[in-house]
Amino acid sequence: MIVAAEEYARARRAVVHVPRKTRVVDLRNYLVTGQLRVFESRSPGTLHELVLRSSSNKYTIVFAFDGYEMRRSWREMNAVSQYLEAVDAFEENGGYVLHIKNFSWVESAHLDVVVEEPILFANIFAKFDELAE
């Protein structure tokens, strides 16, 4: 009887579609000097994927969301990436890769790259979505 009631309730649940806008940042062979704002969102959203491929590891990412700021260098991300499912930081063919995925926020977010010296990024790619207004 309980199983039948649960199945009935599950079938009657309303499916609510929440409109979202997908955004993509796709920069190639981009020279960063100082600081670059990769993306900014003022709505609830999710960073699905961030990929940074560079010629140097002398940079820091600043990911601020919902009043919290995470500031980590590539070296720090590399040290913890083996323990985190959402972060990969590794060397590849003489370059440096940082891959971050699946971070969500409720109010707002932005992500900056801050370099210690001018760095050529082969790829700066971010895919995120946010609540449509």
C-alpha cells in the first residue's frame, strides 16, 4: 500500500521548468597581463566547465561566489587536484592545464585570472549557465 502511494505521488509531481541561459567564454592565444575577468554572473547559476591552458603556472584564480572568495594559485590547485573530483591541474606538453567543473552559486559569481607576469593562454574556456530573467 505504501509503495503504491509513493508511486502515485511521484507520478503526480509537477515538473517545473526553470529557464536558464547558457553562456560561453572562448578565448584562444590570449595574452593576460595583470588581471582578466573571465566571467561574471548576477543571477543564480552553475559553472559547468572552466579550462585554462597556459605557457606558465605563475597565476592565481579568484573565484568569488555568494560572498565567499576562493583565491588559489595554479600550484595550490595542482597540490589538491588529486583529492578533488571537480578540479584537475596538471602539466601537459610543457604547458599547464587547469580544469574546474560543477560549481554553483545562489546570488552571484565572478572568476578572475591574476598573473604574476604576462602569460599567453592557449585557451581560456568557460561554460556556465544562469537563471534567465
